[in-house]
Amino acid sequence: MKKILSAFLIFQLSVLAFNSSAQVPYPVTKLPADAPQWEIEMFKPGVTPDAVADLYEQYYATHDFVKNFYTQYYKHWMMKHARDNDGALFNLPLDENKFSEQKYLQNTHQHNLEKASVWQCIGPIDFDHHAASTSYAPGAAHVYTAEQSFSDPNTLYAGTANAGVWKSIDKGENWTNLTKDMMLSQVRALEIDFTDPNIIYFSGGGKIYKSIDGGSSWNATGSVTFQSAFVDANDIMMSTINHNELWAATGTGLWYTNDGGTNWNQLMSGVWQELEVKPNDINIMYAIKQTGVKTEFYKSTDAGQTFTIRLGGYPVALSPNEQKRTEITVTPAAPNIVYAFCTGVANAGSGLYGIYVSHDAGENWNFQCCGTGPGGVPDTGTNKNLCGWDDKGGDDGGQYYYDLAMAASPFDSNEIHIGAVNHWVSYDAGVNWNCPAKWSHSDKPNYVHADIHDIHFYNNNWWISCDGGIFYSASLGDTFTKNNMELPELISGVSGWVNGMEMK
């Protein structure tokens, strides 16, 4: 197997300096009976990456490649066990004293000067210019989120898996990297001030940053203690009436600021995944917390000052089942409705755990789909798995702890869009689902690339962020076009893990 290029590692060091280990998204207690040898070896303690890589290449030299959980985890596993040209393992994470941000930037600058005659910028466009002729799903950009400014619809900011924060001032036609001089890569959460598109917050490298000049400069928010606590946000939400009030759902608690990020206070501890506010009612907020093998639904009735758990039919996973990831969404078309897209492992099936709906602002929940629930063995009839690769819903698994997205139409409360590997749509409040275009059907007008991380609807402007970049619809999802958000990633697939699972 070809050794990983040293240039590859220069960028990876910046990623792994704060993201040192990739864990299995869910416990692997028993591999399939027909598991190839490379899968078996990968989960053995002390195995060398060379041995696994050789077995991997030998296997796919005689077998058709099929993307699944194990092939995806293989990429993360190899990232963790990066090698130099001589096959030596790098000892990561690096000593903080020997690898400071200042030293990294100095080394990167020197390296750029030395290699200026060899390297050239090729983005933000598709970095694999030959993919279209060799793949039925070309393009790769790994965009985690894209948000449009409320006060200036032409301004968007995007957070990526490997290339920081990007900005567009022409509604996604052209993009500029805003964080190329900062020692960070993945950005899963950002928020734009609704009064001023030049004020932005984003989470990256264990801090929450703020810019007041459109991203030309950034400052870490919070106290010195907060900045040193490695607060990595999965979601950032701003009050709809007070732009100085923000909440951050992180792997180290639920945090709140009322002074634009000068100070952050921890409202609750634990791992928090998602935040939403009830349309037209700032007093009502919702949040998702992950605890053990389950997620929990929390509600605030005092404008986000306190949150209390709500049960009322919300799923409660019990071991050996698990339900560790949930996306929720609301819609101004019916403010009392809350939808939940729950994923996990249950009843001999993995992927979709269930689609749930509340009609009374999260007090009581009903199971909508699929089958009799939760989980179960998938089939294309009554128990579709909405997280897998099959556009009919018949396969098990999928990337249900890697990427997940959900949004309800702002005009029709019965229309819901979700994303995992594929983009699925329901027109009857989540009971029945169809996949407009499979992840590999790139010739269709409603095609969206695989591995969907985020969906945002701004009236008639609908944006989907995925591993193929950013897809835009001005026709309420009937057709999608791919914007120029195909970033020049140096490492495909490096991303962050929180408490054993990878967030969007």
C-alpha cells in the first residue's frame, strides 16, 4: 500500500492536535459471520495499520466495493494510525509545549514558501477533477452546516469538516475561506446575528469564536476558564428577540450567554446535541441531551433559563437497545408541533429508531414511522430504514451516528425532510416516506449528494449541507442545484467524535 504523503500529515497534525481519537460509534460486540479478515484485524488490540491496510487492499482487489459502516470506520481508524513515508506511527496527540498554534502557523508558512513552486490552490471547486468520469456520485466537500443571514439573504456562512469557516456574499455562487490562518479544521455549529450579517459565532477547536467584521478577524469568547475547557458545540442558537442571548449545546454541557459571548454560564452538564425555539414564542425552547444509551427531550418555559425533562411518550431506550442520536425540528406553519428523528439500535435492526411527533409543544409524543417500532429488521414495505444507502429503505445500518438532519417546511407542517445517507421526504407528517433521488443518482434534478449533515429552510431558500458540498433549492425541494461549495479538502473524512459518536 502506498504510504501516506508527508504533506498530508502537515494538515492532519492540526486536526489531530485536538481530535486525537476516533471511537466506534456504537459498541462492536460481534462482527458479522462473513466479516472479511481486514474487519476482524481492525478491532484487535495492538494490530498495525500496515497489516490492516494490506488485508483491506487484498480483499477489495477481488470484491466489489460496497460503502458501509466498516468501510467508513476504516477511514477514521487509519486517520488515527497515520504513518509517515517509512511506516512509522506518529504519537498523537502531540505535546502541547512542542506543538503550539504559533509554531504550527510558522511551520505551515515556511512549508508553503518551500513548496510554492509545486502546490497551487484549486478551490473552492471540486478538488477531484476526474471524479465525474469515474464515479456516479462525484464531488466531495464535507460541509457540516450552511446558514443564510436573515438580514441579508445573499450572505451565507458555512462550517466544514476539514477546512474551517467559509463565506459567500452572492448567495452561494462564490466562497471565501475565513479561517485559513487559524489552527482548526472542523466546524459543526455556527450562528449569524439576525440584526447584522457581519456578526457571526462558530465553534471550533474547543472554543466558541466571534467576529464583528464579517469574518476578517476572530476572537475566542468567554472567560479564560471557559476558553480552556474545550467546549465543542454541536449547535448554537440565538434568541429571536435579543441578539446578545445565545445557547450552545456541547459535549460538556448546555451553555448560555446574555452579553454576546463575553461570559458563558453552564446551565446544565452532560452531552447536548440539539436546540430549537418554538416559533413566535421565545419563552418555549427545546433541547436534546444524550445520556448513556438514550437521548432525552428537555423543555424550557422561561426563555431558556431552566430546562426540565419531558417524557410523555418520548422514546426511552434500554440496553441492549440504544438510541444515542436525535434531531428535532419545528415549523412556523404549526408552532405547537415538534418532530423528532431518532436513530439507534433496537429489535435486531439498526439505523432508524423512529420518527416521533408532538402536537402540544413537546409534552406528549406519538410514534409515526416506521413499522411498529422502535427499530426492527428493515424492509422496503412497512419498516423502512431511512438511514441506510438503499433508496427503498431495505438495508440495515447506515451512518446514523455520523450525519443526521431534519427540517419541516415553513409552509406546510405535514411536509418533513430528513437526511442521513439519502434525502427523504414525507408529506403526511412522517408516516410515509419517499426518497426523491438516491445518493448515487446524480443525473436527477432533485439529486443531493450522500451523507447529509444539515438542512435549513429560509422561506423559499432551502439549503442542504452534505459530503458533496451545499445543495440549493428555490423550488421548495422539487429541484436542487449544487453550489460552488466543493472545498479543496486535504483529508477526506476527518471529523470529531463526542462521547463515542460523531456529530454533524
